[in-house]
Amino acid sequence: MQTRKETREDKLRDEERLYSAAQEFAQVATEILTETIDAKGVFNILRDWYNNRAGRDDPKAMDKLEHGEKVIEAQKRIAVPRRQLLHYGQVDGR
């Protein structure tokens, strides 16, 4: 049977793991958001609308595909920190 001190130490370790996992998740999520934001997206929408109406090909089609790949790769990076956060954030087996 655990003593009160051991129980308190276990709880502190669990809280430290959760805090560490939350920090890692927040850091990776912030990096992903700042790296993958398409600041030119609004202008691309207007240009696409114009080109589509004029029957022209999209001159930025390859750039858009490359950006999509970049977003997918960035999203994959968040899987491990998310799993750790969910694991350490469990309360009473939930």
C-alpha cells in the first residue's frame, strides 16, 4: 500500500509529465500554424476566380500542390505530441 508521500510524489510526477506534454504539443502546434498559414490565400482566391472566368490555366497550380504537401507533412509532426498529451491527460482511466 502506498503511503501518502508516495501518492503525492506520483501525482506530482504525473502533473509534470502532463505539463511537459502540453508544452510540447503547444510548441509543435504553434510551429505548424505559423509555417503553414497561406498569407496569400485571399489574393489567390480572387486570381483563381478571374482566371477561371477567363478560361485560363492556374499559373500557381504547382505552388498550391507544394503548399498542400507542406501542410500535410506539418500535420504529421503533431501526432506524437498529441498522443502523449492524451495519454498523460487521462483522468481515472478515461
